[in-house]
Amino acid sequence: MTRSFLQYPTGMVGLALVLLRLSAAATLAGGALLAAPGDGQIAAFLLAGTLALGTFTRLAAAIGAIGMVAMGVELEGVLGVSATLHATAMVALSMLGAGGYSIDALLFGRRVIRLDRQAGMSGLHASLTEADEEQPE
């Protein structure tokens, strides 16, 4: 099965993923201020930082989604429902990945492989001449 999109897209799609990452990070940090005391806040802020920078985004977003559901249970009423609904954005981010404007793209992005042009052309020439010799006239 082939993918119909790039793993680390740039352009408008890449910018949209940056906005999604920043939104998820801000929501996680804001929820931590309201619901997670002490060490929970520090962990949530570190996780929000990794999301904002796009470092290990799929894992960070999955952990963040679990954290947002936990915050939604802790916070009651409208804030709890909002935190739980924001977890769906983090699930979407964990499925899509960081995008082209992230540290993930720098670490794990596309690689360019350059082949020696002379060796490639002589190999092509040799295969063409062999194919010409095998055809009946």
C-alpha cells in the first residue's frame, strides 16, 4: 500500500501541522496549570515543549492525549469536557506526525542518495545494447 502524502510535508500542510502542534502544546500546558499539581506540571510542560518543537511528536502526542483525558477527569464541568475533546486533536497529531517544520523532520526526514552519473549511464548503455541484440529481426 502506498501513501498518498509525504511523511514530513512542507508548505501549507506543514504550516497546518505546526499550528496543530502549537495548539496541542498550549492546551496541554494550560490544562497542567489547572489540574496537575507539582511534578505533574513539570512533566506536562516538558511534554508541551517537545510537542511545540516537534521532537518525537507521535509518542509525545499519544502520551499527551492520555494526559489530557486524565486532566479531563480531574477537571469537572465544561473544562473537563474541553480537555477531553482536545485529546482528540492530540490523537490526530500522533497519527499524522510532526510535519516538515520540526526537529523530527531534521532527525528522521528524507535522505538524498546521489549516484555516480558515469556508472549509471554505462550500465544503462550496456543493458540497452544487450536488449537490442536479443530482439529477432
